[in-house]
Amino acid sequence: MAGFSKTIALILVVALVANLALMADADDKEIRVRKKKGEKECIQGWECSWWSKYCCNETISDVFAVYQFEDLFSKRNTPVAHAIGFWDYHSFILAAAMYEPLGFGTTGGKLMQMKEVTAFLAHVGAKTSCGDGVLTGGPLSYGLCFNREMSPMQDYCDDFYKYLYPCAPGASYYGRGALPIYWNYNYGAAGDGIKVDLLHHPEYLEQNATIAFQAAIWRWMTPIKKNQPSAHDIFVGNWKPTKNDTLAKRGNTFGTTMNVLYGEYTCGQGDVNPMSTIISHYLYYLDLLGVGREQAGPHDDLTCAEQEAFNPASSPKTATSS
């Protein structure tokens, strides 16, 4: 009951933020500034709504507009898609607003901001595409085609976590969301992270696009294990690789974001298709947004083909591993 109440509270907060967003004039956005312990902190209306140094930068809606979202995901509502009418820019910005004060899309200057948003959405586009075998518009145009696994072969209930994240009666934990979540323990961890009871209501990820994007951004911003970086910290350079990381060919690169998110399912296997597909989306999106694929860096920064996995599949499972 408490979890349900928290979920309702979050949905009400999302609705309130949505109303504020609709009423706000982007050209008239007030920026409030203060100094705390000698450091500048800001608030920018509904989109960057608590004091943070990151809110002193441009917000995501300043650098990434509706038409650009439409360009990236231009085929998501075509007849071949399986989530027609579900995904939209508004839902993405509402979800992102909850993480912009923490640096999501607000770290560094405009170039880094656009690159991070592009990198995140490249993962999303690759993981939700129905572009395989599609010719019209090119296969990279079909991101956000899905919001759920279409033909699950199991319910993804792992009794190993029956005390921490017990499977709810009748619930199935097949892949759902913008960065699809599988297994009860991952639904439980993500639900804890975004304060939504996904363990008892996994269906929220295919019913509410804002919650689906929020769970994906939480995954991007949150380390899978203690003493490991998040994909965000890797990409924007907050993480400092150790000597062991360097020997494992892991660094502050796009390739390493794939490693920390997917481990050996994508990385350390040579030039496998799952890795190449994510890279292709990233380069394509950089071009579409006018950033240019040359800003992605050399090939070694893009790939994780020869990296050692952060979280090998043979290692003990954790409640946040894939």
C-alpha cells in the first residue's frame, strides 16, 4: 500500500511539472542565482528546479528541441511500429527534468550537453528499434518503435531475490521501457531508484512514457555496482579510470558506456552486431542534430570490442545487473 501511495504521489508530481511546463514560456525562463560555499548555484524554472551548479548551464530544452526529437525518431509512429503514439518529446523532457540538476544533459558546455543527450538516445534508439530489414527511411530511423518485448518466452522471475525483490503474483518481468528492463530484481532496483513500485506494477513502463524515460535516465545516471562509474560519469569525464581500467581498455569513452550498461553481452566480443548497432545510431544521431560524427572521436573511443567487461556474466549477480 505504501508503494502504491508513492507511485500515485510521483504521478501527481509528474502531472504538476507537466502543467508548469505547458504554462512556461521558454523565452521568458527565469534563472535564479546564489552563491553557496563560494560556488555558484542556479534554478531554472520547472526544468531545473532545485539549486545546482548544473542549472546554471543551458537546459536540455535549450539545446535539444521538439523538431530534433522528431528527426531522430521519425518512424516511431509508422504502421510497422509497435508503440504508436506512446513516445514523445514532452515525456522525455519531463523525465529529464528530474535529472538535469544532477548533471544529465547539463554538464559542460553546449557541445558536451548535446553529445550526452545524443549518446543516451542512441542507446535508447538501438534498444527499441524495429528497423531490421526495413528499407524506407533507413534502419536507423526506427528507434522508439517498441515499448515492450513482443513475444516473451518466460516471466523473468528469479527466486534468488525472493526476499529482497519477491515476484508479485501474476506479474511478468519481460523487457519494457526505453532502456528495456528485464527480471524482477532489476524492476525492483529501478523502482527504488525512481520511487515507483515497478515490482508490483511493471506494466507502468509500457503505460507511461515519462516513467519509462525516467527509469532509463536513472539507469544512465546510476552505477550498477558500488565502486563502478555510471554511464553518465564515464561519458562526461567525471570518472577517473584506474590502472586496471586502462589495462582493460576502459576509459571515458562512448564505448565504455556500453560496457558498464551491458557488459560482455555487448563488449569484449569483437565487432558484434549489438555493439555496432549502438555505435551506428550514435553517429547517425550526431549527424542529424548538426553536431557531426567527427565529434564522436576516433574509432577506439566508440568501440568496446576489446574491453574487459565491468560485470562478467559469470560473476555473482547483483540486484542491478542486466
